[in-house]
Amino acid sequence: MARTKSPVVIGGLASVNAVRRAANSGNAQQFKTRPSATTLPKEKQTAAGQKNKSAVASHAKRTAMPVKHELLCYECSYAFKVSGMLKNIICPKCRTALCSHDITIDTTWSKSVKTIANVIITETGIVKPCEIVASDVTIAGDAREVSSIKTGRMLNIDKGAKIDFSKIEFKDLAVKAGAKISFKEELFCNDAEIAGTIKGPLVSEGTVTIKAGGLLQGSLQGVHLIIEDGGGLKASLNIEHDEEELKDE
């Protein structure tokens, strides 16, 4: 009858001593540890780290800062700034709830308009006697009979516009490509961008830029003039720098 062998039991201390003896005898390579299945090689760790950094940078780029708006209350003329969407805006000074909707006029119109957004008079728009107050106004239609137009920032003149400048108050002027305007009295503005044609005496307190295809005829009095390639100038000039700027230079 065969005799069964008793199983050999090795205690924890015995196994530790066995490993030490093997290491001292030069057989340490038999006991090399394998990397964990959850541990990435160094090359992959570096690539993964770079990928995470790229993801963070991409997320940062997609996070846009709120747009800042410079507004002018149409009731008390108080200037203030807000960030984000133009919605439920109240003037900090007079506490008036201000209209913040863009308004498009594409037919015969005789109702007064007040908004801190934009008013667009299309080529089919015909404005009868009324008052228009907005941040920016774009005119491509007939606004000769309007009572008054007041903009807080920009007046855009588009192709086909029919206007009477004596009824319009604005800060900056933009004459779009194809637009043609003429006036006999001095026209005052801060900055002017000319891509169409202007004929008359223009007075600017800022920078006048004549774009490619633009033409300024008449006269210009101002402090800064830029003529881009393709821009035209047939006018008498009186360009004077501010004394403060000359001192700085």
C-alpha cells in the first residue's frame, strides 16, 4: 500500500528567508516582479498626461468670457457697462427698464423706437416722421422723413440709403461698400470707416480709415488718417495731432 506524502507547509517567515537566500546566491532574476496590470508603461503614462493637459487646455479655450456692452440710457443719457446677454436691463441711474431688442424696419414705419440694441432699416424700409433711438443704427432704406435718429455708438450707411444728416446724431460712422452719401454742411464724427463714397466736408475727432474701394471727396479735418491699398482720396486735408500726443512722441 502506497504511503501518501504529507503536504509541505511553508510559513511566512520561512518564505521570506528563502527569498533572501536566493537573492544572496545570485538568482535574484528569478524573483523579478511584474508590473501591475493597471500600471501603464512610462511612454504611455507620458502620452496620457499630455492628453489630459490638452483636454484641460481645450476646455479652457471653450470657456469664453462674457461679452461686455457699453450702453447709453435713452431716458437720462447715463452711460454704463454690463456683461453677458442684454436682457432685463435697468438703468442704474434713473431705474428705467430698458428695451433690449433688435428692431428691423422693412416696410413703411411711423412708430417711435427706443432700444439699447440695434435698429436696422432695410432697403424696403420707409421711415415716416418718428423718433429712433438705439445703440447702433443701420440704414439701407429711405429715412429722409424721420423726425430724428440718435445712436449711442455707430451709424452704418449701406447701399441704397437715403438720409438727411441734419436729423441724425451719432458717434462713429461706417459707410459700407456700394453706399454713396453727400452733404454740404460739415459732418462731425469720432471714428469713420469708409468703404463706399463720401462727398462733403468731414470733421473727425478720431481715426478716418479709407478701405479698399472707398473714396473720400471734399475735405477732411482730423487727427488720424489711414488709407488702405485701393482706397481713394480727392480732398483737401487738415490733419493735426493733439499736442499731448506730440509730447509723448
